[in-house]
Amino acid sequence: MSTLETLQDLLIREYKLTREQLAPDAQLSALGVDSLGMLELMFQIEDRFGITLPDDNPTNLLTVNDVVVYIDKLVAPQREAPMTPTCTP
Amino acid sequence: MRRVAITGLGVVAPLGNCVDELFTNLVAGRSGVCRLAAPLSERLRSPIGAPVQFDGRAHFSAPRLRMLDRVSQLALVAAAQAIADARLDFAAERRERCGVCVGTSLGGAETTEDGYHTVYAEHSDRVKPYSVLAAMTNATASWLGIDYGLSGPNLTYSTACSSSAVALGEAARRIQCGDVDIMLAGGAEAPLTFGVLRAWEAMRTLAVQDPQDPSSSCRPFARTRTGLVLGEGAAFVALEEWDHAVARGAMIHAELSGYGLTTDVTHITRPSIEGQTSAMRAALCSAGLHPDAIDYVNAHGTGTLQNDAVETAALKEVFGKRAYSVPVSSTKSMHGHLLGAAGALEFVIAVTCLERGIVPPTMHLDSPDAACDLDYVAGRARTGMMLRTVLSNSFAFGGTNAVLIAQTAARH
């Protein structure tokens, strides 16, 4: 499933929206997701995508696609990060 | 002085999610007190309360619900009823002359408890971002102001069990002094959380659950009374300057004509005869009434050993020999103690008594207490009564005593 579809599933469940309402260019604020709603959504994104979001509060996440791009930027490096060795040979 | 008309009533309460349903059940002597569901019932010594049959999802969208503690949900629905009952269209009003006064003891108790659970029990940092906004005690009043565009005074009063009686009285004062023309005033409380119930249990002031019939556990004025039963709910009134109400053709339920406010300063919880007496006398004085004018008293009547005896003594001080013939009933015997919302709920009930000529009973008063020997309308409502003036008592931990008087509109 793509990042977009996964994010749409989250928003459909949490905000009782439809997939049609969640087009990539849909404005989050118009869908009822305000700045505090975004903060709450961050917890769910962390759980769903298995990533840790930085503590900064991004202010440029205005559309559904903005969030998709944000997630993808974080998912790739965190999945590729090498395991830190826990012991020396 | 400007007079205050009561033009709208609304409730979401144990025994009814509207005034008609509530009053019908009160008159029938039904009780909204019950054994609380699990998991509360498994962890409390006395797992009884008076819950409301209310699901916020039926009234609010999912995004809205995130921001609203249960206390605000109850309040918004009750206030909407009052506004509809008053046939108020705020778009036609000068909204800078319309305000809100809300009484609540705890504010967003459920949100507060959830937040502490997240931090201390789950050891998680993931406190919901809306927590502060949902829990803050002024949240309810703020949302009412926002939803209806009421840009006049917006105030929250927190004086424990007299909070919403104070809210109504202070709202009336603002109309009387000319600051505003319309005030939405009321109270809300949603205290049936484990933490809150456990804290109240620790004070040893909650009623012991009756083993045969939990619904009869709240017994104001009875010798067998063991304490109070907590309830949840909200009640609101629309208050208007009298001429303003008449000019727009509003239906006036009654006049809020008296408000007395005093403080017990002797103890943080123990009520004083002097303080309660003074509050009732102050209300009568503010209404320009003699005690003989009162036709019914809706008592504070919590069911605690102390309050009921002290209130009885105070009523005797105020009414003299007539105390034995004025009907006095505690509807808390049926709907429980709504803490910050109690004053507003009981005032709405008292106004409804005025309109319908019915006095609801004090239930479960099966064994009289020698110290409580007035006419408490035990066991059965009285109908066909000529009621022109009613008095409603609210006495609180912390000592704030608030008494309200309503008079029939029909006399004008």
C-alpha cells in the first residue's frame, strides 16, 4: 500500500472522511485537521509507519500530499539506517 | 432595577435528556442512581452514581469530539436546548450585549484523568495535544461563546457544589446592572471517573450502596442516610432583561428575582447554620420578599449527616414556625449530586415546579431523623399546588452558599 493510501486510511478512520475528500491536493485545515490535530496525527503516523518523527513542529504541512512527502522523507533514511553494533568483536 | 426573565431551559441529566423527561421521572419518584458499570464497579467500595444516557458521537463530529471533554459535550447540548426553548436567534441580537456564565467544579475531569494515566500509568509522552484545551475549566464557557458568537462577558465560576447557582446569580446581576441583555447561564459536571470517585471515597462522604436496591442509596433527611451520590449532567437557562424578552415576544417561564451569596468561614467542609441562614435571607432581601412568600424549597439536601441537619436548622431560622408547613424536597434523592451543575439543575427543576404546580418528592425517606423534622414531601409528589415563589439552595465545600429565588411570570 502506498504512503498516500495508508495516510488516507488513517484520516478516514480518525476523522470520518472519505477517500474522495482526501485527494493529494486537499487542504488539511478544510478537512478539520488543524494544527493540534496534526500533532495528534503525528503519533498515529509514528505507529503506523514505524518511524520516529522529530520533535520540531513542521508548519508547512498544508495538504495531504505535503504529509505524504514528509513521511516518505523520514521513512527512507530510517529504514536504511545501519544497525548500531552492541558489542565490539 | 432591571428585572431578569427566564426564557429558556435545557438539561442533560440523570433521568432525562430534556426538561420534560426529567421532570416526569422526578414526579414519578424514579431514581437515576444505579450501580456503575465495570471497571468502576470492580474497584470502588461504593460503586454507585447517577450517570447520563448520553453518547457524544450522536451530537458531535469526530474532529469536534477530540476537543471536547464530556463535560463540555453535555453542556453544549443542554445549552442548545435552552436557546431553542427561548427561541433565541443571536444573529438578531447585539452580541456584545450577550454573555455566558458557566459553573463547574472539575472542568474536564475525564481528559485530565486520561492525561495522567498516559504519563504515569503508561509512562508515555503521548499526551493528547488537545488535553489542556479540553480539560481547562473555562473550556465549556469558551465554546458556548464561540459557537453562538456571544462576545459579552464570558465567565466560569468554580465554587464546588454551588458553582452553577453562582453562575446563574452572577449572570442575573449583570443583566440587572445593565451590562448585558441576555446571558446563557448554567452548569456542567462529568465527575464519574475512577480517580474522581476514588478521591471522593477517600473523604468518606459518599453514600454506602444499599444492598437490596442501589437506586435508593441517596436518602436526604432520613435517619438511615449515609452520604451523597455523585451524578453527571448539565443544565442551562437563557436569562434576559425583562423588557427585552417582552419586546421580542419571548415566552417567559419565570422571573429570577432573588440571589443570596454568603460564605461559611469556620471550616473547609462543615456547613454552618449561620451561613446558610444568611444566604437564604440575603436572597429574600434581594427579591424584596418576606419568608412567608416562599411556596416551595428545593433543598440542597445532599444526604450527608451534616448538611441535612444543618440545612433543616437553617430553614427553621429563616421560616420560623412556618418551616414546618413549607414543602421542602431534595431531588438529589433521585438525580444525585451533580456538584458544579447541581445549582443550575435544581433551579431548572424549581422553575418547572412553579410552572406546573407540582412539587417533586424526597425519595427513600423511609425512616425519619429527629433532627430533620420538616415536611420533605416524602415518597410522593404533590400536584395541583398554587406555587408563586420558589427558593433553591446550594451549599458548598469551601463554604460558598448560593440561594436563588424564582417567581411566577403570571403575576405580571
